Amino acid sequence: MSEKKYSQMNETELRQEISNLLEKARKASQLGYVNEFAVLERKALMAQAYLVDPSQFIPGELYRIEGDPGVFFQIDYLKGKFAWGYRMGGEKHVEALPISMLKQLKEGK
């Protein structure tokens, strides 16, 4: 059986995949498998990106980074499920983050 790409999964399949990945990540963390935990967590973030509407994100705007309190990310442009831009206050090197990692500055938006 060949695995489906996240882009080919429906919402139910994506939510099940995310749940499975987070459970595997939890177990890896408990066993002290730091690298495996990081890979599984990143895979879950990528799957979550397919549940997010890219039109919610506006180039030039600032967003909070999930899991990185106090750090803000300015989007230069979007490509697929990634936001390209840079972290504020840093050296302004361009990086891509899955859109699932970005949160509105103002809650309730």
C-alpha cells in the first residue's frame, strides 16, 4: 500500500494522521528519542497545515509563532502551505514555516 500525500487526504484522514503522529511523538518523548520526537512533531505540523486556509495569511503582516513565545514572524510571501519571511528582531534571514505554526497577533480574528 502506498501512503497518501497530505494534499490527497480529506479532513477526517488528516485529523486521524495528526492524532497518530502526535501519539507516536508522545511515546518517542517518553522513551527519550529526541530526534524521532522532533521529526514526528514536524510531520504533525505539516499535516495540520493542510487544515488551514492560506488566504487567512497576509504578506507584510506579523504573526506569533506557535511554540516560540514572544517571537514574531513577518510574512513576505506564501507558497503552498508555507509562509516565507523572517523572524523579527533576528538577523532577518529568510525561512519558510508551515502556516499551521503561525497564529494571529490578535485573538478572535
